[in-house]
Amino acid sequence: MHIVRGRAPEDRPTKKRTKTFTGEAWADPLMPQTADGDTISSVTFTPGSRTYWHSHTGGQILIVTAGLGWICAEGSQPEVIRAGDIVWTPPGERHWHGGTRTTIMTHVGISIGPTNWLEEVEDEDYQAPPSAHAT
Ligand code: MN
């Protein structure tokens, strides 16, 4: 057992995510990565920012803690996610997540195993769901 104490200001700096993110997103590591590649981070997406397409070897739980964003599984329409929503993405499912074009979104991401990063999400794929006003 290993207890990770609450946020310490200097030993786990907030990191601006670059290579596998479009736009400006910041990740606050809540737990050091385990030997199996598991991570827990709080990620804040500024408007217009999102991950690249990716999958998680062991799946991922997202807990949306602030704002409004979009998430999309390959082959499906994007969906709105907002504070309080929880998303389970099964192992190997290709997807992306981020803010909307006009709002921030912050989630705690619990990723099981390594993340497999793929290509950038093109602007034509980064869009509101058809039923955005109904959700
Ligand atoms: Mn993910």
C-alpha cells in the first residue's frame, strides 16, 4: 500500500500537455505513475483544446469536475459531458475528449495501463453533437 498525500505545490508540477493534445490543456498529476502505467490526473481543457485520438490499454474512468466538454468514441457522434458526469471507456476503444469550442472542461482521468496515442483530431471531427441543445 502506498498513500499519496494531497496536492503538494512543488513536487508534482502542473504540466502543459503538448505532443498529443491540440490547443492548450493542463494536467495536474494526482498520483505518480505506477509500475503498470496507471495514472490519475486532473486535466483542464481550455476552449477548443482536446486530446488526440487514443486508447487505454486497461480502460479509463473520467470524472468531470468542472465545465462542459465533448467526448467521442470512434464510429459514434460526439457527446456532451458536464460536471458530475462519469465516463467509462473500455480497454482499446479509440476516442478523444476535450473542451467545447467555447467552454473549458476539467476532468479527473483514471487511466489503467499505458495510453496508446494516435493521430490528431481534425477540425471536421471536432464538433458539437447533433443533439447538443437537448442534452
Ligand atoms: Mn481517454
